[in-house]
Amino acid sequence: MKSFRHFSITAVLIALVACSLIYVSCKNKCGSTTCQNGGTCDNNVCICPIGYSGNSCQTGWSDAAVGTYTCSRSNCSPAVSGTNTWQSAITKDATNSGYTLDISNFNNSNTTVVATIDSAVAGTSQRVTISGTNGIGTNASGYLTIINSTTTMSLHFTTYSGNGVIGSECDMVLRKE
């Protein structure tokens, strides 16, 4: 009788462990997909948190933007002296790899600014904003667009001096090389 009781208790414990393992391994499953980056499943579709997309939330909005860009500025008021074409690099920002970017050499100034990708628009465009001082006093808004594997960011930006006076307003286009 004692051995039957030990056997029964052991069988129940093994069944509980097996069920908990199955539950843990399946709780992020969404149909045949596992939702990533904090995505949740609703009716066998992964619902992605802000900053991520894809059928399993595997792609950060910023992923496609990472690379080297040829930049140009135009329509500056007042006019800006110096070259109007330069290169910048865009990398994922350490604070959130899903929807923030670092843009180096912003406005050909040897300064890096942090850009936030706000949301997906029509599947191919994402709103981009830069706000705060970012070293050179910059506010900007525009769109990151990906069409046929060509990545372009179009921004309208304003620079400010240390005391908050507007330095210039310009349009900038960044084209991924």
C-alpha cells in the first residue's frame, strides 16, 4: 500500500511538471508562431508592442533604417554656409532597439541626435521625430519610407542656439546607400 501511494504521488508530480513545461513552452505560441519582443497572441495573430512589426513581432521598426546614408539639406532659412551634401550613419539607439535611432553627423555637424519612430503609416512610412537639445538644440519631424528596398528619411528640422534662439530651419533628405 505504501509503495502504491509513493507511486501515485510520484506519477502526479511528474504529470504536474510535464504540464507546467508544456504550458511554459506554449504560452507565447500563436498558432504555429511564437510572439517575440513582448508580443501577445489574439486569435492566432501576434499583436506587436510599439516599436515592433512582423508576423511574430521579430522586426524592430528601426531595423530597416540602420546603415550609411547620403544626406542633403535644402530650403534653409536663413541660408546655411558650407556643403549641403554629406554622409551620416544611422544605428539603433541603446535605449530601445525597437523604435529609437541614433543619427550621427546630423546636419553635417559631427553631432549625434536620437530619433524616435512613432508608428507605422500605410505599411511603408513611419513618422520620425527628434526633440530636445540633442547636443545642438534640434527639433525635427518627418518620415522614414521604404519602397522597393530603398530607404529614405525626409525631415524638416529647426536648430537652436544654447540660449534657445532659432539658428536655422531646413529640409533634409537621407538616402540609404
